[in-house]
Amino acid sequence: MASADGEFLIAQISDIHCGESRHDPRLVQRAIEEVNRAAPDLVVVPGDLTANGFRDEFLEAKRYVDEIACENCVVIAGNHDCRNVGYLHFEDIFGARYHSLEMGFGVCCEGVVQDRVKVLAADSNKPDLDEGELGRGKLDWIEEEFADPEPFKVFVLHHHVVGVPGTGRERSILLDAGDVVRTLSQSGADLILSGHKHVAWAVPIAGMLAVTSGTAGTHRTRGFTPPSYNLLHITEERVEGVAKDLTGDNDLSGAFDRALKLPVGLLAGGAPGEPVADE
């Protein structure tokens, strides 16, 4: 349930890569300790718990996840976790690769009281490949799970649905990102949370906010980007995201107006490029 001050807090910890040569247990431990002190309402771990999908790597990752104090913790597999048929170990240790969670929310927007949040978590991976794809069958699943218009809706997957700056040439964006974004937008989703690129980034898209998190467990970073995790503070007016630097205090933050809905012609019935009037 949202805290007494009208805020719902989500922690987003991704890409810890247990078993990798540049994995640093101190980074993960700091992230977990800070998250436990922040006492979030929900913790999301969007994949790449391991380097190669081996069972001992998953068991190490499980020990970290078990240290997270939050009772509402959503964990999904990443592309590294699905190497070497590792998704079987993931299912055995962490459970289903597609699942949902409902919990109290209680943070209204524009006077509309939302007393529940629904989290939908999906495996976007293709075994032994870096790129991801959700697949047409899962679009129907999203529509069914998000059919109720009332909850605050959070979709979790490993792969990003929009390009992340500072990550080089784009090679592994979700292959069916356009269809997934359209389905989520039409289903009234609010947040899309992902990992994969080791860079924290947030961008509004089709009335939603897509948020990627950096790596919280390895020094396999890009340029001067530090290892990090995200804290998302959701209030009646906005979603404020903070990327917490795990090697110093160079945190980055930004805010998204919850009442802002971006007009997208094809989704709202207009012709391509035609402005859509507010209703």
C-alpha cells in the first residue's frame, strides 16, 4: 500500500551478472542495503541475474534476492539467464517466467483514486540470443491481464522498447517493440520497466513512461556511466526517477507528469502525422 505521505516507491535493480569476471558483490550488497533502508513498496529485478545461465550463478543470485526485505519482489529472466538452457534453472529457483502481481496502491491522479497496482512480468528472451521478442501470443495475454481500467499498471520485461542513448549501435531492442508499445498503450499501462543496456534512462512514450535501469552488480559499464539502480517515487502529480550511483554520489534524476498523455495519431484514430485533439 502507498505510504502515509501519498507516495508509492518502486526500486528497480537489474543486471547483477553473477559469475561474470567484472561482477562485484560489493555493488549488489550496497544496492540491497540502500533499497532496504528506503523500504520500497515494490522491488523489480528485470533480468540478467547471471552471466551464462548456470545453476551455481542462479543460486548466488537467489541469495542476493533473498536479502531484499520487501515482500513484493518481481524477478524475471534476462538474455544471459537464458543461455545454456538456463531458463530451466530460473523456473526451478525463481518460479514462472510469466506472472502477475496485484497489491495496494492508493495514489490518485487527476482526482481519480487508484487503490491497486497491477504488475505484469514477461520473459522477452530468445534462448542463446541477445535480442528479444515478446511474440504475438503474449499481446493477447497483456490485453486480458490489463483489461481492468482501474489499477495503476506496470509492465516488466528485460529488453528495452525504445533506444537507449549512450549504448552504441542498436542491436538488441525488442524485435516487436512497436506492437508491444501499441498494445500496452491501448491497455492503459503506466510504466514499462526494463534492464539490459546497463544505462539508466527514462522516456515518455505513447502516454506511458519507459524506464531502463543500469547494472547493479558489475563494472561492465559504458563510458563514464557508473553502476546504478533506480528508485521511482510515484505521487499524485508525477513519477520522479532517481538513478542511484553505486560507486559515488553522482545520482541522476528526472520527473514525468502523470497527467501527460502524448498524442499518437495511429493509436488515437487519426491519420499518420495528424495532430490529435484532446477529449
